[in-house]
Amino acid sequence: MVEIKTQLQLCLERFRQGKLSEQDLQTAVDLVNRPKKQSILYIQAPTTMPHDIAIGMSIFEEGKDPEGTDENGEFLYPSLKAALDDGWRIIKFPGMASGMDDQNSYGLGFEFVLERWR
């Protein structure tokens, strides 16, 4: 979506300058017509609070490390909020039942499933 907006802003700027070309418009049309790809992101957090730190992550997006880390080994998103700010949408909230039992802990906290389309 960002690429389309960027191309349309470029077209508008070139139109105002009297330099808009057929190729500029064709590039915008091609961006709109390209097939979209779904990306999936799993984030585990110790609570259900969006600002809490991520304690686990997996990402399924072209060009990304499946472990969800950058070149320094840090999570791509330090929190659920950071992922939401980058355009991810929550498609599954974690089950709350596991958080009701303080004596027994299972898994990696609360897992959120997010998606975005590119």
C-alpha cells in the first residue's frame, strides 16, 4: 500500500510540474493490479498488554528471518504495539484461560497472531 501511495504522490508532483508521463501512470496501475501476498507474524508476550515486551516471535514474510530477528539478533518488533504501528493487524488474540492459573505456566506467555498484505 505504501508503494502505491508513493507512486501516486510522485504522479501528482510530476503533474504539477507538467512532466507527468504515461509510464508514471502505468507504474501506478501496475502497483494496484499486482497480486497481494499475505504475511503472518506470531508474537509471544508475558501479558496481553500491547506495550509489553515481546518474548518470542516468528514471522512468515518474504525476505525476513523466520525467527523474527534483525542482523543484530534483536526482535524485529520489541512489542505488539510496535508491530501494530508498522501496519500489522491482529487476527487472533491469545486464549485467556492460561493466564488464570498463577501456579502453572504453559508455553511462552500469550501468543498473538497478526497479518498484513503486501
